[in-house]
Amino acid sequence: RDYQQADIKSLPGWKQRKRASSKSLKKFFNDVKELSSYLELWRHDIHSIEGKFGTGIQSYFSFLRFLVVLNFIIFLLMFSFVTLPSIISRYGVFNSSFAKISPKNIEPHCTVYNPNANKGLVYFYTYLKDLLSGTGFLEVTSLFYGYYTIDDAWVSILKYNLPLAYLLATFAYLALSLLWIIKRSVEGFKQNLVHDEDQFQSYCNKVFAGWDFCITDPNAARLKHRSLQYELKTDLEEERMKQKIADRTMKEKLRIYSLRIFINIIVIAVLSGCFYSIYRATVFSQENSNVSIRDDIRTDSSNLLVQYLPSIVITLANVIAPQIFSFLIRFEDYSPAFEIRLTLMRCVFVRLANIGVLLFSLWSQISYCATVECKACGYNYELYPCWESQVGQEMYKLMIFDFIIIIAVTLFWDFPRKLLVTHCSCKLVQWCGLQEFGISDNVLEIIYGQTICWIGTFFSPLLPAIATIKYFIIFYIKKISLIHTRKPAARPIRASSSNFFFLVVLLIGLVLAFIPLGISIAQIPSSKACGPFRNFNTSWAVVPATVLEFPAGLQQVLYGIASEAFAVPFFMVICLVMVYFIALAGAHKRVVEQLREQLVMVRFDPLSFL
Amino acid sequence: AYKRFSELLPKEERDNACSARVPKSRILMLPELRANPFQHRICHVFSTSDDGDDSMSFEDFLDMLSVFSDSATSDIKSHYAFRIFDFDDDGTLDRKDLEQLVNCLTGQGEESQLSTAEMEQLIENILEESDIDKDGTINLSEFQHVVSHSPDFARYGRFQR
């Protein structure tokens, strides 16, 4: 500071003024930044969690906050471009009206759709059942796809192409999610790359940057000491393990590899078991509900258990499979870090693939066509006159059930366990102890919910609003559960690598969400009885139809971009650019190595550089 | 910050807090330092007291808060971190300094310290990673180089706001 002041005095007058003004500008920006950080959601809560439990758990809550904001933005997007115009034109606000173009060239039997909207007096139980399963009165609201049976909305003289808006809003929210996640993970990726490249610097990182200066609570400090000790011991043990692996004999290697192959076969068997049970459960649930068609009226005459069967089976699979995996991996004799990563990857795969199997079994039901009339429609028009709404209902049920399970586990498992541990002093209970806050399990849970939201938003445009509220409530539930019933993990994940890991898995979920959406939009014929895409073969067909209305010049340009003559050279140029950057990175690495060697040589023989 | 400093002083000296010195025992009661294993080193490094009693004036207090804030650059943080880790104040981190550093990190008490063999292995690894000129000690530039590659240093090296 003294140097700074002496420095200032030595400058001429106008430079002093310039520096003073730049300082005050800096201070102004700092104040604005501080004020805007007050607007950040849950700033104080997350800071206090960081102080008490460290940055590993804090990264989970920041991730949750990110998802809340993302879902809210997606909801705003879908609401303003899809729901609002529909509602405005239906109720004739602002002198608007809507047009329903009667379908041409379509068999009339495909267009029959009479949802049972519970007119008249109903039991309260039916009302509750409809709320939980999305049928009945909910089916005809703007929650589901079937409401948007409007082809054009007119506000005075402006025409609003609702089908195109629906499709473009879907692409927009997917692209927005993709870009936002990539932006957040780029920073983590840079750090991770450096961290992985300089694998030999991990000890220095742990020792010099190991202590978290945010910790103010003596209990947390004690836990941090223990975790640091545990981490250092584990790393040293891993190094010894690596040495041991390098010294393995041929016979031992053969034994271990054959054991690993055997265990992987068991893992695949477990996975197939899960998938098959989900498939059977979905088929059973679909066959025993919504089926009775009497007097041209569909009646939903199933009970809640059958409706929720797929969700129950998926949740059971999500709970049991990870336990099996963590039990099996002990026999595979990997190094500890690799063990954890492999188990995590298998759990991620199970969770995300379960959703895929559910959707696949739904589609096999929907496109199952035996009669000629059915083939004319392209989908099973008797059971699924408005199949997008049905898929939306399944996603809605999954989301509600997930939410119920999270609340139920916290209420009926965490709190009783804490009460038991504090008041009962029998050895077994004390040995079980309090549960740790398993960061990876919780993160996989919310990523699973987010994937459902992404897939479901196309079929149910108001689903992001439900997801926002759900994550909002989950934040408080998890926070209360953490503070009152958990002990922090003895083996914490480091914050720098965990942020990147969460975002990578989220990205995998998003990419996985692209596949079912792509197939629904481009392959499966859209339902002719409801929805904005009645007059098109598939949902995607609205885009070529719109392109055909463009002026000829623009059409030529668009066709040119989509043709092979453009795509192949573009792809080759991108490959060349990538090869250039990889070569550059390799060259930089070599330069760093050389400089390192030179530094060592300077120490021993400074004269050689003169 | 001034408010917090003056709270540490006994009542009668509060009026001329700008020139008073707070004894070390009161500084250690600050919440940020209470649980910190490097509390004694931090007081020693930031204190400009001539009698070696590690008391801090208001300027020293400000220095400490500014180094551990978000706006300090990583150069400044690593410079001060080096001085904090240098237990024998000889300008380099040698084996004894590293040993004391690791013991601080793993906690006080016999059962929380690493065994001699583990400590040897750990110190060997650290020196292998950071000692570029292979002289068996870590000087300031080697330390700053190693810390600049460390992703957790900036995140962990600050007091909560």
C-alpha cells in the first residue's frame, strides 16, 4: 500500500486525476455488482451452507438453483409463444380469433376425439385421481398438447402461425438449455483439463489449497481435518495400489480379467432385467387403463396404482440397481477412484436408460397397428386418438411421483432415523448412525427429473412451471434435511471437479432427451384428432410447408445450405480446424516440457546459458 | 471493517481505534480465524508489531481482510500464502515446513496425523511435483507456479462475505 501511495504522488497532475476517476468508476461498478448480487436467488442460504458444510455440498445447491432458473426461463418461453396466443385467441381478447382448418385427405375415423371432461357432479376422489394422473378435467386444459388444436390465430390482421411457433419454441428451449449448460461447463472443463493433464500436481493442490478458508464452525473444521487426512491417505494408498498392479503376474492378470468379464455380464443381466420389467409394467398399465370404449365415449376406468405402475417400477429400479452395482464392484479390484467413477457411470446409465425404455414401450403400444383403418391413420387411433397427450400424461405422472418420493423419503426415512439415533442407544442403531449427504445420488435424482421435464415439455407445455415449483420446494426440503438429519460425507468430492461432473451428466441427459423428441417430431405421424399438427403428416412437416411459402430466392438459399454440396465441405473444414487446434496443443505441451528441462539445467550449470 | 475492528478492542480504547493495537488473543476470536489451523501463522504474518507479540493494528487488520477477499489477485494471495506456510521464516519451504503444514491440515492429536512412512511418501510427491530446480526446497516462484495451476486455490482462499 505504501508503494502504491508513493507511486501516485510521483505522477503528474492530470494522470493523478485520471487514476482517481478510474478508481471511482471501479468503485461504482463494484457497488452495482454488489447490489445485483442481492437479487440472486438464495444467496444467503447457499453462503451459510458453504460455511457449515464446505464447497462440495454447496455446489449441489448452486446446481439446483441453476435448474430452477433454467426451468423458469423455459416456462416463460413456452408460455409466451405457445400458451398465451392460444388463450388470447380462444377467449377473443384484443379482437382476436382463431381458425381451425378442417383436415383434408384424412380418414374421418382418425379425427374422433372426445376426452371425458367430467361434466356434471363427480366424486372428490375422481377429482384427486385426475389431478394425480393428468386425466379427466386436466386433459382438456392447456397443460397438455390436446388443448392447442388451433391452426392459426388472428389478432386484428396479423396472422400467428401456431404450429410453427410450437415447433420453433421446442427447438428454442432445447438450444437454450444446450448453450447455457455448455457455457457453464466450459470453465469447469478448462480447469478439469489442466487438472487431468497435470495429474502429477494433485498432491500440491491438496496440500497448498486444501484448507477451505470459508469454514467458521469448529465442527465443520474437525470434519474438514478428517476428510483431508482421509483424502491424503487414500491418494497415497492409490499410488501404492498402482505399484502393486504394475507388479502383477500373468496368472493373476488372467484371473482378474475373467472375473471382470463375468461381473460385467451380471451387470448387463441386471440392466436387462430392469428394462424388461419396465417394458412389461408399461404395457400392462396401458392395457388396463383407458381401454373401455362404450358408446363412443372413452372412460378412464383404472385405479391409481395401475396408472402409476411404470413410475413405481422405474423408481424401484433406480434405487435397487445402484446398490447392486456398488456391491459388485468390490470384486473387480479396481483402484478406488476408478471404482467410484465406474459405479457412477453405471448408475447414470440406468437412470437415463429407464426413461428411454418407458418411452420405447409407449411407442410400441401407440404404433401397434393391426387393422387397415389403423394403418391409414398411422397410429392406434382407437386407444390413442390424441397420443401426444397420453405421452404428456406419462411424463406428468413421472414428475409428480418423483416429487412425492423425494418428500416421502425425507419425511418417513430421514427424520425418524435421526430421532432413532438421538434417542435410542442400542449398538445396532448407533452403528448405522446418521446418513451422509450423498452428493452424487442427489444430483442424479434431480438430473433424472430434469430429463423428464425436457422430454415432456413438447407434449405438455406447462410442465416447466411444475418443474420450477418442484425444484423450488426441493431446495428447502433438502436444506432442512441436510441441516437437521445429515452428517457431512467423510469422503467429499472436490468442488472444482464436481461442478464439471454435474454439468456433463446434465448434458448427457439433454442429448438423451433429443432422441425421443426427434423421433416423435420427425417419424411418428402426429395425431389427426387434436393438436396444432393435425393437417400435417408428422410434426416436422410444418417446417417444409412454411419454407415453400417463402420467396423463391430464399428457398434456393435454404435448399443450398441443406444439400450435400454444402454440408460435406463444411464438415471437412471443421475437421481441419480441430486437427489444427490439437496439433497446437501438442506443440505447446512440448514447449512446456523443454522449458522445464531448461530450468533444471540452469540450476546446475548456469554458465551453459551465457 | 472498522466496526468489526473496534468491536475487538476493550471499551475504553474504542475512541482511538485507529492507532490502537489488538492483542493476538482477541484476534483469534474472530469467526474466520477461530477454526483455522493456520491462525497463529496468519497473525504472525500480518502483524507489524515490533515487540513480536503478534498484535495487529487497524491497518494490519485491513491488510488481512483485503488479502482474503474476492478482489485480491491470485499473485497477492499466493505471496501471502507462501509466507504463512513458511513456518521457520527462512524464505523457502523445506521438508520441516512441509511436515508442519501437513500436520496442521490433518488436525491436532495423535490419531489424526499421518505415519512417518506416509509423511515421507507425501513430501517426496510434493517436492517431485513442485520443485523445479530440484534443490529440495520450494521457493516463492515455484510455489506461485504450482498454485497457479491449482483450481481450488482461488475458490478456497477467501473468507466468507
